Amino acid sequence: MRRMSLFCLVLSAVVVLTLGAKKSHPEIIDSVTKDIRQARGREYAGAKGGAACNQLQNVRFPDRSRRNAFQHVVNRCGERSELRMQTTKIGETYWYGWSIFIPSDWKDTDAGHDMLSQWHTHPSSKTFGKACGAGGSFLARGRDGKRSAGGGSIDFFLQHAGDSAVVECQKFPLAKVSELRGKWVNFVMNVKWTGNKDGFLKLWMKTGDSSYAQKINYKGRTFWNDEGTGPFFKMGNYKGNPNWKGPAPRTLYTAEYRLGNKNSSFADVAPKEASSFCKHIPWLCQ
């Protein structure tokens, strides 16, 4: 009987350890790295102006032969060309990785805005117009009329519950558009989505062949606890209502989106770049 009891105790311990190991396992829970059809949603042809004014397609960059990219085009008669990803959970911690390429002929303008990435709330009864000016948090060139109307910089706008305000807006400058044109820009973000003060958001950025640099190290509320779900990520370009001001059309490229669970790491989600060999002789790596 003692031997049987000892065996049961050992077996139970093994089961507990095994279950614990599974819970702590790093996992990529969502990704769009090869084809736009991997995304949970594609917001372009059904937007205002239709497919002629909002275009989204798979492309391959000659200098990144193993990098499948997505081309987003919005003409003045359209409003958006975006990929929509998986919804997250409030109170959970996540790792994000994605890339953006702004063409070298991209013209800066003080008119209008370009929203390049967004962590959207939906549905939500909150009014964002008095804060950053759009739902959830986002990465944009010139968005809020009071804080950053137009201009030639890319900023991160973080919106969350405030001590007294329903929506509080914080702006984190990242880089000038002139510093980013013609280069792939990689982003890695580690965040806990919560309306409590134990939340955090860390963002790293890598431009071209440079090293990663941490741009945001924020602690505090990052979301709201009374929303139905956590935010869902979108990447591409959102211009707002058709007939927006500024140069047209607006073309942007994105790539290498990954969403990791709390046990994932920087390396798990960081955009995977082609080797130096493939960059210089791309046709040999097709």
C-alpha cells in the first residue's frame, strides 16, 4: 500500500509539473507573414470608395527575397486599406512584432493624417474625439487636431482610462518621416492591456540596418476594464473620410505580423529578415 501511495504521489507530481510546463509555454497565437488571407479581416474593398479606391495585395520585395509584404493603397476617393487581427483579452500580457515600409517618394504634408497601426476597441461606447481623436491606441502621422495635426513625424498615441476622465491620451514621439522613408522599420511591443495601474507598454523600433532602440517604457493603465474584450490590432493605412487632403494616392507596405502570448519573447515576435546573402543576390533565394 505504501508503495502504491508513493507511486500515486509521484505520478500526481509529474502531472502537475507537466500541466505547469504547458501553461508557461511560449506561443505565437496569431500571425500574418505570408498572405493577406491569414488575417482575421481585410478592410479595403468594402470601405467607402470600394475596391478601386482602397487596394490591398500580396507583394514580394526584391531586396528582401524571403520577405512577403503587403501593399496598402488608398486613393483620394477611399478611406482605408488595413489588415485586421485577432482580438485580445483584458488583463493579459502580449508580445507584438510587425514591420512597415514607407516609400522613398512619400510626401509629408501638414494636411490630414496617416494612421499606420491601431489597437482598436470594438464595440465601444466611449468618445475618443476629445482625447487622441480615434478609437483605442495607434501609431500615426498627425492625428489629433489639438495635439498633432498633420506634420512630418510618426507618433504613438496611447489611450486608456484616466483617474477622472473616461479617456486619457498620451503621445510618444517616435521618429521623423524623413528618417524612415525607403527603409523597413521593425517594431516589437510588449504590453499588458488593463485599466489598472499595474499595466505597462514597452516599444522598440529598428530602422533599416540599425539596431533596435527602445522608444517607450511606460507603466500604468493601458486600456479599460469595462470593455467587452481587449483590443484587436490593425496594420495598413487609414485616412478617414474620402476626399482627404494631401498627396494622393498613399501607398504603404507592411509585413511580418506576429502576436505572442505572455510567455513569448522579443526574439519570438521580432520580424525575420532575409540573410545578407539573400539581400545582395535575391534571385538565388527565391
